[in-house]
Amino acid sequence: MLSAAVAARRALRRGFATVSDAPLSKKVEMTNWEKGHYINYAKMSENLGIVRSRLNRPLTYAEKILYSHLDDPEGQDIERGTSYLKLRPDRVACQDATAQMAIMQFMSAGMPSVATPTTVHCDHLIEAQIGGVKDLERAKGINKEVYDFLSTSCAKYNIGFWKPGSGIIHQIILENYAFPGGLMIGTDSHTPNGGGLGMAAIGVGGADAVDVMANLPWELKAPKVIGVKLTGQMSGWTSPKDIILKVAGILTVKGGTGAIIEYHGPGTEGLSCTGMGTICNMGAEIGATTSVFPFNDRMYDYLAATKRSAIGDFARDYAKELREDEGAEYDQLVEINLSELEPHINGPFTPDLATPISKWKQAVKDNKWPDDLKVGLIGSCTNSSYEDMSRAASIAEDAMSHGVKANAIFTVTPGSEQIRATIARDGQLKTFEEFGGMVLANACGPCIGQWDRQDVKKGEPNSIISSYNRNFTGRNDANPATHSFVTSPDLVVAMTIAGTLNFNPLTDTLKDKDGKEFMLKPPTGDGLPSKGYDPGEDTFQAPPEDRSSVSVAVSPTSDRLQLLSPFKAWDGKDAVDLPILIKAQGKTTTDHISMAGPWLKYRGHLDNISNNMLIGAINADNGEANKIKNFTTGEYGAVPAVARDYKAKGIQWVVVGDWNYGEGSSREHAALEPRHLGGLAIITRSFARIHETNLKKQGMLPLTFTNPEDYDKIEPEDKIDLLCTELAVGKSFPMRVHKKSGETLEIPLSHTFNEGQIEWFKHGSALNMMAKKNA
């Protein structure tokens, strides 16, 4: 029997079809690259009507997007920061490094085709070395078996495939797939770039993507909403990048955790669509679930420029729901006056150390940062739009008109083939080359550590500056002594001309070829190309009409690809006398847990990539990385080697971690590897959202100290009892700690498991449970 309330809501729902809603029934394709997948504003509007009748309050834009995609809008419990929402995303996107494992898992689920529109983008496996064309060709040779696997599996399972050289996933999404009001998940932490087109684009692990590809609802803890109100208007050297650099300084790398950042206010109207994308992209650096901007005319202009006017027109029909309701309340509010905003430079070693340009030179001096600038890098998924490139080129042209060129190594990474072809046609690329720049492949490159850097030795302190998003220690070049700073492309070019960090283009002069002093002019550039975009080379592979004869290419002898075997189910018992594999101290990002760079080639081979597990984490016992004590032998060894020894001896183990464990990239391997090597639990002061979910999906126990100071009571040689039989929703998780002295401590742990996630643990993984349902 239906409850009276549900019956009333359903009756109300039947009354929604009115004349004013008629435009929402139009059939508008989501993208020009697929047929039969339509934007469903009518359904979104219907869901919102149901939720509004239940909540009876104004909604933020972020809430509107999420609630309009609820699997069960009538029955879903909805409380910001508390409820687990079951959602139906419109799309899935995977980059090539994470796609390998995601597709391997999807294959294990036993389905003939993805149930949700999905694309794969080859951008992570191309190493920057000597230049775009040659680097791309080398990558195609080195990664042939991976590209063959992705190409054939995409063809087999009805997935769109963007070949190497197409561009970076987030730029391809913005140019071709993002749309206002949509919900997308992507297996890369900078998926939120799509927020520049008013889409809630959320970074997830591969297991989450597999759920949606397999037609299961996607689960997300209802985020809180942090409002950022923008007023005023930018000018001069200030750019959209400075907004997120400022916000990162305010909120820090932990401040956005569990929240969506929603930009609003009159200041949003003056930002380009791609500038808004830049801001949303780097929201990942403050731990935000995603970031969004309300639909406006600049988004419409971008949709028109990328041959999607029909989507722009449709969005105008739905425009009242593509922004916050009047009176919507935020869990936290930040206000920024763009007329007063200074250019910022963030870093080194963390993206939230924000310094305004007026205080920059003093900060360099006070902190004794190496002031000789070695390399300036522009582009990446964060800042490679036409606007970024044309503004940067204007500065380079200004310098060359005075007979001055780059005084440091300078690289340019186009975000997509379309951007590369367009700036080649319009002259910016030639300007960069004349300025002394090296144009890299349309790929991630140095931003993710895919950089064969030769100009400094490892361990040599030096400074680089980029328009990228992430600058953790060793991130770009694997050199822990590299001081990596993040800023706008404009300031990167200016600093590269100066060749030193001791430069402020707003106040300082340079010397021209004759020794005369001059000041750089503020950058200028067009938000969109006046001649339209040049698509460049066609690099898209659509799935064939008949997929039955396609066979997926995986060699049984490959050292780069390995079909998955199911993890063992829980044995139903408490776990006792577990050793602590490592007590990690300080920042432990997914880069520390599963490094990228040279390890990217093993992303499709779980056993091989597990040899990098936690090799970057600092051992609290000795302050060293990748050196831990094996309690069975008394000898010190590498973390993966000790874990493998424990596994061979049938000994499960735990890891103890510090604050925000697993921040950074949405790297599923950081959860797969400890599970594969015999880990049972990760016990920390706190977790980054994506990593915590990834651990649950793999059948591990992500647990937190109820009292964070209890972290200090744990010593690396302690033994742990975990009372797994008492795992229950909303209840404390008991842990006994056996000290070397013979003393036993009872330490309460917390967790965020719901009923469905507890089933993942019992079955051994979410994938095990899914395969059982499809059997």
C-alpha cells in the first residue's frame, strides 16, 4: 500500500504537464558524436517538482542538478551532508590510465554494452620529451597494446573512443559533451572542469564508473553547498585562474571536502565559459565534490561556437532551473570582489599556499625559495583555452617587439586537437615557437608527471611555474626538490621572460635588446576565435553498428594488461592480531599511495602496479619513505615487498594514516593495491571523499579515529584487533590495540558505511556483488 503522502505526491506529479512545460519535451541530442541520447529536461523538471513539494524551501543550483537526477525522488531521504543519494548520471567519461581497470571491471560484470553513454580519452600515457609530434608517435609505439585494448573494448561495449592526440579528457568534454544542468561522472579528479558549462561533473573511482556503465544508480553522500559570491569585474593582469587560487587560499586543501562549490552573483556574468571551466577544474584542489556556475549568455556563446546551438536554445527554455533559487541558503559563504582581486601565485608543494602578486617577491625572499626560474609551462586541462592562449601570446608578442624572448625553458600544452589547430591557424602557436617555446602533445604531460625532464638533476633545488592545477612534491618531474608554483598563463609567460621569480609585471620593468627599460602591457585576448574553431585532425572512433564480431585484445603474457580475478569474500569473523604495515605520517595523497609517472604504464596490470603501493608515504617510525620493518623477520624492506611477504604467510594487515588520507587524483589503484596485497583496513584521522569510496568498493574498511588524537597513541609495532562482526550502520567500530608492553587499549573508530556498502564488504567487493546479480 502507498502511504498517503507518496500517493499525494504522485497525483501532484501527474499534474505537471502544462503548456509552459511543452518546450522541455523537445528532442535535443546530448552531443554531436552520438545518436539517440537526448537531454531530458522534462524528467529533470518533474523530479525537481517532486523534491520541491517535499522540501518546501529554495534550492541552490547544485542541489537542483543532483535532485533532478535522483533515482527515486519520492522516496529518497534528502539532507545535505548526511543522506546518501542514489543518482542517475547522464554520462560517464574515463581517461586512458583509469579506463583500463574500469573496463576490466566492467567486463567482469558480464554485460554486452554500457547502459549509460560513455567515452574513453587517451591523454595520460604520452610522455613529454622533445615535442608534440615525435612524443605522440613514440607514445603510440610504447603503449600500442594498451591503445589496442581500449580501442577494441570500446568498440565491443559501445563506448566512444578518443584516440591519442585528441586532447585532454576535460577539454574534450567541455568542447563536445558537457551541457547545462547535466550530471556526469569521470574517472579523473579534474572532471569538475565541466562546471564551466553549468554541469555537475564529478570525479570518481573506476568502480563508481562501472556501476553507472552497468545501469546501477550511483551513490553519493549528499554534499553540503559552499557559495562563492562574485561581485565586480576583473581587469588588467587578473584572470579567472586567480579566483580559484584565492578560494584555495581561503578554504585550503581540506575546506571543500564533502561540499559542492557554487559560484553565483553578478561577477559570474563577466567570465568566459572556459574561464569558468578553469575555476571549476581546480576546485579538486580544495577537496570539493565538484564546482558549478549558473547558466549564462557566455555559456550559450560557447555552445554556439562549438556547434551546439540547439543545446544552448534548449537550456534557455530551462533557464529558470539552471541557477540558484532566490533565497537559497549555503552552508558557508565566501565573497570576492573581482574589481579588487589581485593576480595570485600558489605554492610550492601545495596548491593552497596563496600569495597575491603584491606580496610575492617578499615571500620568495622570506621563504628562501630558489629565485632562478628554470621552466615555465602553460596549457594543461586547466588553462589551455583559446582565451588563455591568445592572452599568453599577446604578452610574448609584446616582449618580442622589444627584442626579448623567453629567459627560461618554455613549454605549451594545447588542451585539445581543436585548440591546437585553431591557434596554429590564427598564429598564436607560431608566436610561442618564435618566443622560444616547445609545443607538446595534446595530452596531460608534465602536469601529471609525464615529463622526461633533463635540465636539472634529481635532488637539485629549483623552481618551475605553470598554469596547471596540482603541485604536490615531485608531482611534475619526480624531483622532490623542485619548487612548483601554480598561476595563470599570463604570469607564467611574464615570469618566463624575466627568468626569475623576483618579478612583478604590474610594477617592475624589464630591459629590451638595447638595455632600455620597459614594462609589459597587460594581456589581451579573445574569449572565442572570431573565425570559429578549426576541428583539426579527426581523432574520434565511434562504436561500429555490429559489435558482435569484435574481440577484445588482451594478451595472457602481457606485463601491462591483466584480467581481474575476484577478491575473496569476508570470512564472517573478527580480525585479530593484525600488524600495522605502515603508520603514515603527514600528507598521504594518492600520488604517495600509487605514484603516476613511469607507473602509468601498469595501470591495466594490478599485480605489477602494486609494486608502487605506498612507496611515497612517510613512515612515522623512522621518517623515511618506502622503508618499513617486517615484524616476522625483524628486517626493514620496501612497503610492497613486506606486504607481499605478509600475504604469502596468510597475514592480513592494516595501514594507519593521518589527515585527509587519499587526497588528490581519483586514483582507483590506490585502493585496489592494498586490497590485492592483503590489506583489510585503512585507519586514519580523516579521508578524502573519493578515496574513501574507492576503498569501500574494493571490500576494504576505511575507518577513522573517533578522537583524532588517538592517532598519536598508535605505534608501528602495535597489533590490532578489528571486530568486523560489529560493523553496523551508524555505530562505532571497536578496535583493540595490543602494545608491545602487554597493555591493551580500546580505541573507538568511526565509519560512513551504509547498508549497501556493508554488503560490498561482506561479498569482498562491490564488483563481486554486481557479478552475482548478473549471473
